Amino acid sequence: MNLRTTINSILTGCCLLLLTASCEGVMGGLYDKNSDDSNTVAATAGTLYMDATDWTKWYYVDFDSLATIAANGDAEALQKAQTTFMGYAIPDSTATERNAADSLHQPGIYTYWFDVFDKGISNNKFSSFRPTAPQSAPASWTIAIHRDNVRTNGGAAYETDLTDFSRIPDRATQLLDSLSAAGNQLSWTADTWSENDVWYDRSRMLSEYIGSQGIAINQVLSSWMTFHIPPIPPSATSNNHIFLLRTKEGKYIALQLVNYMNSQGTKCWMTIRYKCMQ
């Protein structure tokens, strides 16, 4: 083995060690361990505080239920509803992986190769698929959050250029008219199928293969938080614009990601402002 080959082998080994260590917390926002400070947080009315750090679960929000609790004036119940969310596990199976073409649009775990160390995770390709049961959900819900992923229950989203949440009116028509008068094209984005965004299975991370849940997500709402890889450790950014959600029933909810970390710096621990408009 010549000197150049030896150096390359050492560098490759160092990169793999970094990636291995990332699963223990080196890779910042992607691999932080949970650190529970939920008991020390007092969410104000109109604010969700959610631990969405778990790679294996979706957390659901029902804004109709929140509006009802707020209207009843039960502050204790509202506090609990804004800080406590039941996780629904991403289904898995022991089914044999298939080397089928991608875009099967079937429930399952889709394994992709990601170019972690060179061009970045936007450079990726399908590797294999194993079928699973469909994702479970509560009887009533509006949005679901998995780390930096968001999906809706038949809704659609629009990103405004607004950042001052205190100026959001009570009536949706007033806000929509104001946005239109300012020359905004109110194009609404529904959920679309994804095979490589909802990262789930890290068992082959050393080889740059990651298993993701195949499921429809809302790319507009999911853009309020973004991980960037490379660098290693990865960096994360958030978008503080106010997003509008139009539900399948035609209701409107204003949403803003205020923070994506808790008091201890754990990422994917969300503070979200919301307003259910009339």
C-alpha cells in the first residue's frame, strides 16, 4: 500500500468515525438525545411546545380541539393540550427488502443512498424498499410533526412574508384580502408523496444509507426548519415567516415556528405560535 492510499484510508476511517459518533450526539441537530424539560415550560395561549425529537414517531395536533378548550376557559387543560402530545409510531416490518423502482407510492421504508460527505444529501438515489402497514393516526387531527417534517390532514399551506404574529387578524378574510392587495399570489400547496425526507432507519448510516418512511408530507410547512449536510456536524436553520394552513374543511390557521430548540439546545423541540382564524 503506497502513502497516498494509506492517507486516503485514514481520512475515510476518520469520516466514518465521525458519522458513527454522530449517532451519540456529535452531529448536533440530527442526533441530539432527548432532554426533557417539559415540566418547566408554561406554554402561553396560542403556543405549542412539542418534543418532536424522536425519529420513530409522528406527533399530532388537533386545532379544533385546542380551540374548544380555549373557548371553555380551562387554562389547565389548555396548558396540557399545548405541551403534551401522543406519539404514533412509524410502522416497520421484517419483510424482505425489494430492489424495485422507486416512487412505488406504497406504505413502507424506502432506503436511499445520500452523498453525505461530498455533494450533500440533495444528491441521493433509491436503493431498496420494504413494505409496512399504513401510518396510524388519531380520529381527529389537523397537522402531524416528525422532527423537521410536517404533514396535514388533507390541507394545504402557503408561506407569507410576514413575521409579526401580533398583527395577524382574527378573521381570515381580512388577512387573505390584505395579502392579495399587496400583490401576493396565494398559491396553496397540498401534501405530496415523499420517499426520502422522513428519516427513520439509521442502521446503515455508516454506508450513507438511510431508511425513510414513504408518506405524503407538506413541503411548504416542512420548510420552516432545515438541516444542512454537509457540513459535519450538520447545521440547522429555521424560517420565521408566518405560514397559513387551509384545512380540508376550509378553515384557516396561522402558524409560526418561534424556536426549534429547547432550553438545553436539543433540536427538533418546537415552539410554535398558532392562531385559529374565523
